[in-house]
Amino acid sequence: MYVQHKGVAMDAPLAPMIANIFMAHLETTLMDRLLQFGITHYPFLMIFIHSLSLPIKWKTTIYHKPTFTGLLTNPNSYVPSQNKKASMVSMANRALLICSTYTLLGTEFNEIRRIGLENDYPLSFIDTTIGIKLSQHRNKINRKLNKPIIRCDKKKIYIEIPLIRSFTLELKKKNHTPL
């Protein structure tokens, strides 16, 4: 049985907010110390974090542990084709989500190609999968950019007006609504 000494549970509604507060505190208090020791990059879980400059800016890319073998399901095995495709799709999605610059993204796509080729995946299959995921990602970004930033929500306002026949009929014609 595990006992939690500090912090919040993983699925608690406050967990993301408290994690953000803690990370902001950590970045502001420890950044100077890390730079004094010459630490400009740090592997964290699956992300490799690079520090760019003092006004805290970060570059992120995929981090592979030293024990990472790069072994995937062989494309010639008797496994459903969806599972084989999923291995490439998940690596491409992870690269698109984590890599913070296009240079790092290109490097990671080359790493995905290398891993896929070592596992006997055809290069055309790898490049097609990467191309599909990249175009989906770009379309998603373009849709977000094309959305209006300021929305003007129109609210219905009800007012009482006196019944004056000519004025009331004129309002009815303009609004095309029954009074």
C-alpha cells in the first residue's frame, strides 16, 4: 500500500493548477542556480528540456533513456495492421506535441525514420505516416488561427414599447418577427 505524504492525487481537479504553481515557483527560484552550475539542458520523463536564455525560454524535444532499444513490432509479424501503423502514428504525434521548434521536430522525424527502418518498416510507409500527421497538425493550427479572437455574443434584449400602430408595424417589418 502506498501512502501519499505531500501533494495532491493525480486525478484531483486541483492537481494541474497546483503543478503549474509549483513549476513556476521552481523555475523562478532554481533557474539562477542551475545556470551557475552550467546546466542548460535536463532530461525529464520523455522530454529533453533545453534552456535558451535568462528570461526563461525553453526548447523541448523527445528524450530517450539510455536503455531505449528502439524495438517496435515487426511489420512482417502476424499483428493487425492497425497496431503496426499505431506505433508510427504515436511517435509522430508525440514529436508534434513535444518538440518546440521545427528544427527539433525535423531531427525527431529523422530519428523516427531511423527507428522505423531498423525495424524493417518501408520508408514510404514511414514518410506517408509522418506527412499525414504533419498535415493534420498544420490544419489544426490553421483552423485555430482563422477563428476570430474577439467574439461578439449578441444578447437578446426585451423592451416594452407603447402600442402605436404605424411605429409597431414598421418595427415588425424590419425585424421580421411577430409582435
